[in-house]
Amino acid sequence: MKKAEYSGLRLTRAWLRMSLAFILAIGAPAAAASGKKTAAEWLEQLGPALNMTSYRGVFVYARGANVHSMQIAHRYRNGIVEERLVMQDGGSGEFVRRGMKVVCVLPERGKVHLDQIIPSGPFAEAFSSQLVPVSRWYSAELKGDDRVAGYDVVTVALTARDPHRYSHRLWLEKNTGLLVKSHVRNANDEVLEHFQFTSLEITNDLPDSEFEIRTEGHEISRTLKAAGKLPLKQVQSPEALTEKPRMHGWKLGWRPQGFEPAAAPGAGKSQAVAFSDGLAAFSVFVEPAGRVSMPTGASRIGATTVYMRQLESEDKVFLVTVVGELPPASARRVAESVQVGEAFMVGAGEQ
Amino acid sequence: MDDRLRETLSAMMDDEADELSVRRLLSQEEQVEVRAQWQRWQSVHDLMHRGSSPADGIDISASVREVLDGRTRQPEPALSQRRNTPVRWQWPAVAMVTASLLVGFGAGAGWDSGNNPPNGLASASVPEAAVNELSGEASPVRELALQGLDEQQWEHMSRYLLEHAQHNSVGAGQGSVGYARLVSASGAY
């Protein structure tokens, strides 16, 4: 790194430490004047860059003992995002997305029916529009330059400001701001989840043929809801049109600061809500306990924690599950704060 | 050493083992192996905290047995007492080590072994779960080994994992990372 750049970085770091609450307000103009982007500016660019950059490549994703690689083609043309992802190992499968329409072809596996699960939206806006407040919950810091998949990148460290979330490290391509590598790390700086492009070509020259489904198999097609439309729950049940329809039937007594309700996916007896702080997300599922008896405790796969517990409320037993990229202690605290209301219990009795 | 013993040992690391399991562990014939495993885990734990391992060469089985015999009538106060010690700040590291060891040493190591869970483990964890958890800020979070879930439990958990991954994939603002999580979750059973 050049000496001038380095001293600029050091100044930026010192500034970040001194004025944590005013990074965006004060830090950005200062850096813009010197012609160098701040960590906050790189982050602002992250969301748009993910959608509006056209590229093809192969990336690997590792969490726990699991490693997957996928081939991806992504094109942004006439305001429409087109994307095709093909699994490179294990069973064959692919996702094709055009605008808000998603088609998944996944191999038949196990007993879980994907068609009950695949997209129920609308999450996109809720999550991506929160990228700016990220710096309230994470301290952003530039970590210098690097090279990933043949491209020059800038490294941004997002360190959690409290113990209720994990820290992240992002590698962004210098010209487009495209995310080409990321880590999720715990408080001991151990990498829990790793995403990285191993080959990448950023180009606008992507033919239509790269966005056609080629895998044979059971196709599942869904149209994502545009942002601003009614969530699924509201459409389904008129009585849910109350003040907080997403939390219908139960409520959380505690959640880590900054995690806001993002959506209420799913249908039937399961009540789920997704929460996001703009970077990490967790989902809470509350449903009457069925015939399957689940143990209480936390399981982890890389950065993802699954915390399950039984909740007894007036003779009814409910299964509370918290799934998300948050530390086990936080997941447990969220799960233990769930309170089931009367309405939900009546519903449970009718099952 | 079988998985059930290994789980008890790991629960002991977390202060979560019940008395019966500990007794069973101590009455095993393969004490040398048990001791070696315990020392390995303690070494890893101590290395992470202090850079040295005082557990080497120390046999604690006799004193643990003594403590058990002396406190059979009142195990609960002992537990809560321990929870008030500074151990609370160490749990993430211990849990982390335990988890990685469980995954690393477990039969058929890793995520994919959900199809063939050892039945003994599954039946061991359910009754324990039925006992209400001793919750509190200071207590360590009980770790559930994925290998310990039976097929139905696994299926149940997979559904939640998938649904959550799907929330991410559609719009976590992370594009392909979300899809990768989805594939990782769906490839897990």
C-alpha cells in the first residue's frame, strides 16, 4: 500500500474511533474531499452493486463442515435483475430468477417439500434498505487492499458493537463495489462462515442463453411480492389486520437492538417472523408442538444457530424455534422471551 | 468410546451433564480412553484461554466421584453456585470447542450424518430436554449435537433452516450468499 494511502487510512480509523455515532454525517464528506471512499460509503454501495453489476463466476460457500460451490451468472438490464445459479457439487440443481420471478429446480431429497417453503417474500426491500443503519450496530473500518479472483478489492471490517451479533468482513471489488468474498466471525475472531468467488468475470456481455433452465427435475416457480404490498398474513386473515399483524398470536419480550421485523412468511399453523439488523437476520417460528418431540438447546452450523425450546402455556405446548446468524446465547434469549397470546392458543386448540 | 459417552463428556465441559450420565461414564471400563479424551478437550480449552494446559497428567475421576457421592441429595445448589463464578465469560469458547470437537470426532463427521443418527443419542437427549432448562444469563447454552437428532427431528429442523435461509436468499442484501445458505441448508438432509 502506498504511504499516502496508509496515512489516510490511519486518519480514517482514528476518526471512526473518536466519533462512532457520526461516521456517516461527518466522516463521509471529509473522505470525499480527499478522493477516497470511507468504509461507510463502500457499504452504501454494497446493496446496489449486488443487483446492478453484471458478472459470471463460481463461488464457494463454507459453514461448519459443509462446503458448496455454485456457478452464477447475474445480469442487470433494463432495470431487471436476471440470475442463474447452478449447484456444482452434490445433487444437481439450479435457481433461475428474472425480476421477481424465481424458479428452483432441486433434486428430490429427503421428505421436506420445498414447494411449501420456497419464496413467500416480501423481504428484499426490508433488508436491503437497512444497509445504512448498519453502522449503528457495527463499527466499520477499512482494512486495506487485497486481491480476490483476479480483481483488486478493498476490505471492510464490520465489528459488532455488542455481543448479540457476529462480526463481518467484506471484500468489495474496487470498481463496482461487488461483494466477492465475506467472512462471518465470532468474538474470538474465528471464521464461522466463508463465502468467496474463486473465478469471476465482471462483464456486460452475457447472452440470454446463460439464463435458461437446463436441469431436468421438479420445477418450483414463485413470484416474489413487490415491496410495499401486503404481507401474506394480512392477505390471508382479515382479523390479522391489527396493529402488529406480523406478530399475531405471540410476541417477543426481548430481541437484540437493531433487529427489526422484516416479514411474516409461511402459512398454516406456523407463525414465523424474520428480523434483520441490515446485515444479519434471524427467524422466529412458533407453532403448536406436534408429534415430534424436539430437544431444548442450540445447534450450530457455521454462523447459523438453531435454538429450540418447548413453551407451555395453559395446557398447550408450543415449539419455539429461533434460526439465524446470531450467537447461541442471543438466540436462546430471544426464544425464551416468546410469549403466546390467547388468540393463538384458541387456534392451537382447533388443530 | 461411543457417542453417548462422548456426549456426556462434552456436557461435562459445559457443566450440563446429569449425575447418572457422569456415573455411567466413570464406571466405564475404558477409563484410559475417557481420561485421554477429557484431557485433549481440556487442553484445547486451556490453550485457547491461557496458552498452556494444566490438565495434563491429572486424574480427576476420583475427586469427581467423591463430589458426586457427597452431594447426591442436593445437586441443584451446586449447579447454581458454579454458575455464579467467572466461568460465565468463558462459555462461548468452551461451547465452540465442544461443538467443533463433536462435529470433528462424531461418527460420520458433520452436517450430512443426519440421515443416520445414532439412536442412543437421540433417546438420551429428549428426556433431558423435557426437564425444564435452568435458564439464566450466566448459564451456558446447551449444545445439541446434530448427530443426536433422530430422522423426524432432523426433518423438522431442516424445515426451519430452509425457511430461514430462504428469507436470506430472497433479499438479505447479500445476493448469492443467501442462495448459498439455502443450498447449504437444503443439501443437508
